Amino acid sequence: MKPFQLTAAIFCLTLILIATGCTDQKETPIETASEQTTPTTTQDTVTISGQNLTVHFLDVGQGDSMLLEIDGKSMLVDAGESDQGKVVTAYLQDQGISTLDYVVATHPHSDHIGGMNEILNNFQVEHFVDSGYPHTSKTYENMLKTIDQKNIPFQVAQAGQKIEFDPAVDIEVLNPAKTYSEDLNENSVVLKVTYGTTSFLLMGDAGLETEEHIMKAGYNVDSDILKVGHHASRSGSGASFISAVSPEVSVIEVGAGNDYEHPHAEILERLQKASKVYRTDLDGTITVTTDGSTYTITTEKTGTISSRNGAYTSTDSTSEESETPGSAKSTVYVSDLNLQDEWVRISNTGSSPVSLNGWKIEDEGSKHIYTFQSYTLNAGTTVIIFTGKGTNSATELYWQLNDPIWNNNGDTAYLYDNSGKLISKLES
């Protein structure tokens, strides 16, 4: 296992950005945690301004991106994968947005910040809010460099703070805690947004660990609309937490036919029992508009379909995903990556065997490359490729390396076919 190596450049840049965010502000857009010594434990009510608050849950495939708008102000939370940056940019421009008052990166995984550079290069950004937990990926490093080059005010979020987006909208930071988790997802920036009597809980990729911490800290998580954590993976949305949130509506940002099988069936069932569920893979972009007391939900594919007091009439959030016959991309993928034990697992969920002869597995930066030799992955089976030495079998292959290669503090496994086309990747 490679030791954590945060380059001097990125470390210094992070310090510079944090210092800039703390000292170069003409105003104090985020109240410090000390200004709120105890979490709110009753339902928040914010005086409404006569304007509508609109929250857009953008369809960016297997990733997250949300836009908040009120009274000419706008806030973007996450920007999807790198190939979705242009999609998010076009959507914002369609809303007539040229300046973003706030941009929030919930955590540095690529399905949340991959499109950030596109945003930073196409819009005037007044404030950038980050989880503050550094990552070794090139995506995160490039994002920080762009922030520095454009001299964008940079702040690190911490539980107990308030984001001063608009006087009529209360935005409370519930996570990350003062002590970071070793899991990037659990350091996600979690926001509770309240306008009048209508509230949203935006969970990023936070899971069970964060849910437990937030509830133990005494925060009021009761919310009307829940942006479900981590694409409705079983790593989050615990029964006690969903009960405490008691959402009327749950929104899952998820890509159709994704490699992770999100949303996981048991979590989807739990959410459907507690609330009306909308999914970007089925409903497209989902928009919630509220005047502070009532709200209306509009979906890209089916139009205006529900309100706070109305009957829900949307299509059921279940579907069968079709598979292109003979398409290796739709059936073969990186299903797991164990950084500590040094192995990567490849799965074939299709109905036909796939020859992996000449296919390659690479780590971040293509520093290490494994090439399959005369190997066929049968339908419905998996193979594990270990870094070390050993005897190959039908289910286990060995890289035959003397030293570990995977970075314990975060790495990505890439799977390419024999033509060099990227078939799948998994960030861990």
C-alpha cells in the first residue's frame, strides 16, 4: 500500500486558499461555528420574502449537482463528473445565470467535482465552500489551482456554521464535524436549507457514520425534501435516520444502469415506504419550487406532477434497465477496489462470456498497468486481480508485483478494452 503523499504544491495551495478565505473577505458569508453553540432542535421557520425558492436536482448521470435560486441569487452544490461540466454549464446559462453567489463542493470525489473547472471557468463565482478534507486526485488538485488562479474566496465548511446565501433562506451546515472521518464520503458537506416552513436536507454522499453523528449532535433533521445520501447506497439512509428526517419527498441523483447498482433495493424500499421517491435516471432533472409554505415539483420527463397537499401522480420509480446485446461496456465493469488488501474485482453481469484478452487495468495516473492474457470472464462471474504474487486460477489473477501500488488514501481503478477505450472506473 502506498503511503499518503500529498504533494507540496497542493498542500501549500490548500493553505493559501484557506488563508484567503479567512482573511480576504469583505464580508463574513459563513458564520463561524462558535456563533451557534448548540444545534437547533425544533423545526426551523424562516420569514419568507415574497419570492420563490427553486431547487433544481440536475440529471448528471451517476453524480450530483443541485442549483438553488431565489431573488436573483444562485448557489450551485456539486457539478457531476467531468463529462457533465458542459451539461451543468448549459443548464445554468439556460436559467440566465452568469454569476454564482456560492459554489459548494460537498467532497472531492470526481462524480461531485469533476465538472467544477468548467463551472469556475464559465461563471463569476463569489464564494467557494469546500469540505476542507484534501484529496490526492488530479481532479481535486486542478480545481484548487483554478480557484487560486481566479482568486475566488475560499471557505471551509464546518458543522454549526450558517451560509448567508439570502436573508430569507436559512442554510445550516450539519457536517463535516470538527474531526474528520477517514472516509471521504463521511466528510461530505451536509446542508439543511429552510425557507418559511419548507425545508430541504442535502446529504452529499454522507452515510451511516455521518447520520449517527448528526443525530447525536442534536441537529433537527426533520425535512420536507431529502436529497438522499450517496445515490441511495446501502452505506447510508439508515432506518432511524430516515425516520428522524420523515421526508415527504426523497430525491435520488443516480445514473441509469450504473456500475454500483444504485439505488440499492432495500434502501429504495425504505424510502418508498416513508416518502414519494423521484430519481434523475427515471424522471430527469427534478425541480422543486416553494413560496415558503407550499411547494410544487416539476420533472423533466413528466411535467408538473405534485405539490405539498396534492396527490402524487408520477410514474412508479422502478424500471428494468435494458442491455445492449454483445456490449461489453454494459456488462463488464470494475465492481470493487480494496486499497488495503491490494486487489481489484471485475464483474460480468451479462448473459454471455467476454474475452478480456488485451484489456488493461490502470491506477490513477497510469503509473501501473495490468494486461489480461488469454482470459475469458464468463457470464455472471467475477475475477479478482491481486497486486502480489501467486498462482492464477479461473477466479483469481495475480499482477506478480513485489510492491503494493494502490494509494490507501484514495485511488481509482480504470478498465480499458483491447482498443484502449475506457469501459469502467471505480474511485475508492
